Amino acid sequence: MSDPGIPCEPCSVGPPGDPEGEPILRLEGVETVLEGKKVLDHIDLDVPRNRITAIIGLSGAGKSVLLRHMIGLMKPDRGRVLLDGADLMKYSRKELFEVRKRFGMLFQSGALFDSLDVFENVAFPLREKTNLDETGIRERVRVILRKVGLEGSEEKFPDELSGGMVRRVALARAMVMDPEIILLDEPTTGLDPIIRNSILNLICRTYQDHKFTMVMISHDIPDIFHWCHHVVVVHGGKVIEAGSPEAVRNSTNPFVRQLVEGDIHGPVQLM
Amino acid sequence: MLFRVAEWLGGKALGATRRLGRTGVFLSSAVRNAVVPPYRGREIVKQIHFIGVKSLFVIVLTAAFTGMVLSLQGYYTLRKFGSEGLLGAVVALSLIRELGPVLTALMVTGRAGSALTAEIGIMRIGEQIDSLETMGIDPVRFLVAPRFVAALVSVPLLTAIFDVVGIYGGYLVGVKLLGLDPGQYFGHMRSSVELVDVINGVWKSIAFSLLIVWVCTFKGFFTERGAEGVSRATTSAVVISSVLVLVGDYVLTSVLL
């Protein structure tokens, strides 16, 4: 395996194929109003199991809100969020905390704990949610840090890390509990092209190794079409296109065309 | 027009009710998590150090000068009536009944309360609280409950220290500077201060500590809109806590007297 910290050849996640059985996550008629504005407008969406799903769209389209609904951080005003057929909103708070063990999440900012070093940030979920002894925790963290190319950085604090390193630590923390689903909120935004590629490679290799279900918000168009099995286009709080990368790339929807081609002329007028 | 006014008023009332409900739910959740095991012992000790030990200097300083100025003012006022011998009792009763609990609470609000709000607020805007939630960790149990326990332990102890230092500050001015007899200073104090005064002071300090930690953690926990939001939350936490301490002092005094 090449060093995930440096750019390498394009990583393939394999053909889209058929999702294995029922979708792991399903959103049905999800509507959410925030401060009088409808940010999600009747969203119907399936997240295929063991596949990488990319959510793309303009800033402010409702992508992050959508991701937060998937893990129960936000409750919809209407509609249902189903995880393996069970409505997340029907769980008690305590039950929801248990359900979230199935998830790992990488936040846009990394959301690392400032007062903890890299090692302790990654070890944190293990200390809080497992009965592993210190040796077990050290071994698990060591393996996961090697995977993300951060061996030797264990004692650094978040303010000593570069943007790319922060995302890698956050990804390590999201993976350390061996979740079934990993949600990634703009893992490459604000990074230079080399670091961005290294993060995308890392995500790809993580998928190859573990076959997690991954949902990733991204602005890396058109690169994202090489990295995922399923693409969802969100605009104005609505899903306006969803399907294989090929299907989305060939969509005739004028907004999708403009987004895919990065054209300044189209239905979205910025100036 | 009338309909719009009614709609506006209704909206405001609903918003206020929602906020009040959220505040109550937050308090009950924090108290429940503080009382029900497992306890986060190390975090509680760390917070006692932050709220209690690190406030010690400012408390001692405030207490010493409060006692000294009380003694100075009290001496010249009492001398007009030939009762300067009662100075010790006046200083001690003022401190134990009112000034100790109130000034300690205000000092803790300014020093530790604002920091609690800012710390939790920064965690909120930095998505660290959301991150805890996604890991299946209750942020109220993890962040708020230890601070509740620490405040409930620290503030009454700081109040006791405030009272003692204040009394000795008064002693310094009354006895050492103004020449009052030390026996008189402590003798009248002993005969005037009753156990109920001390107990009432303790009750007040417990109530104030609950108010401070409730308001400050709540404001931090629900911080919105970036750095400006943290600044706004911190300011309002300090203002609301301070006002509530003063209002609470009046209410408690009327109930306890």
C-alpha cells in the first residue's frame, strides 16, 4: 500500500454494481424548516449499503443538514429517516446514542478536541465506549494512525497540525470504532490539490480495506465521479438527481449540467 | 393590522415558552447526570481546580478589602453612637449573611462562569459537541454534569474562605489600625453570630452556585453563529448570572429571615 500521505495513482473503488440488498439508510419525505426557511424540501433518498455515496450541490443547498439528519443530530419536521428500516426519530435519546455506535463522522472542521493530542483524540471513543485495556487501546490507535499516515505525530496537538493532518486525524477517529457507516462532511474543502488527492486516496483505500458504507459531501467535481458509486445532487433543499456517476454526468437537468461542467452560465446566476 | 400584531405577539410568546422549556430540560438533564453514576471523578477534580482553586486569589483579595472597608465604614458610623465595640459583630454578620455569598458568587461568575461559557461555546461552534453526539456520548453528561458538581462543591467552600478572610480584613483595620480591643472585636462577634446565620449563608451559596453554573453552561451549550456568538453568549451569561444572584439574594433573604 502506498503512503496515503502523498498523491498516488487514481484509486478505484470498483464498479457501482448492485447495492447489497436493502439500502442501509433511507430518507422518506424529509422536510426541515430552519429560521423560517425550508432547508430540506421533501427529500427521498436511499443510501446503498457498502457503497460510497457522494452528495454534491452548491453551498447552502442543504447538504450538511441532510448529513446531520442521517445520524440523528437533527430531527426533520416531517418525514422519516430509516436505518435498516427503523425510524431514527422513534429512538429515545439513550437508544440513539447506542445506534450511533454504528456511525463514524468526519466534520468539515475536523472537530478535534483542542485539549487532547493526536493519540488521545483517536483513542477518545475507545476510552469512552469500550472496555479495552490500555494495551488494546494503544495497539488499535497505532494501527489506525499508521493507516492514515500519521505515525510519529501522536503527541502533536490540533493547533500544531496542518489542514490535511487534521482531516486525517478526524478520519482516524471516525474509523477507530470500526463503524458500518462513515459520514464525511466536505473532507477535502480548503485543502491544496496535493493534500486533497491524498485525502481522497485515503478515503478510497479505507473503503477498499473495510467496505464501509460511506456518504461524502464534496465539491470535488468532476473528480468525485471517479471515487464514488452513487451520486446525489441537492439544490434548494431538494434532491434533483440521484444515480450512478455516469447517469448524473449525463443528466439533462440544466442545473446538474451547470454544476458538472462548472459553467458560470446556466440556471444559477451568480452575478 | 390587528391580526399581524397578534401573530407577532403569539410568535414571541411561543419563542419565550420554547426557550424556557429548553432551559428547564437542560437543568433537569444536567442535575440527573450529575447525580446518577457513573461519575467522571477526574473531570470533577479538574473542574474543582478550575472553578475553586483558580478563583482563590481573587476571592481572598476581594474578601480582604471588603472586610477592611466594612470595618472602616462601620467603625466611624458606630462611633457616633458610642457602639464601636460592636464592630466585629457588624462585619461578621454582614459578611456571613449577605456579602460573602453574594460577592463570592459574583466573583466566580466573572472569573470562572465566563470561561465556562466561552469554553463550551467554542466547543459548540467547533462542532466538538456534535462530534461527541456522533460518538454516542451524551455531551450533557460529559461536559455539563462535572461542572455542576464542581461548582456545587467549590462555591460554598470559597464563600467560607471569603467570610473568614473578610473577618480578618476587618480585624486588621478595626484592631490593628483603629485601635479597637481584639477581645471586643471577637467577643461581640461570637455572641451575635448564630448557627442559623452560617447555615443560611451556606444555603445561599449553594443556590447561587447552581444559578451560575446553570446559566453559564446553558449559554455556552446553545451558542450560535461563530466567534461573535461566543462573545454574545459569554456577555449575556455573566449579566444574567449576576442579576439572578442579586435577585435570588433578595428572594432567599426574604424566605430565610
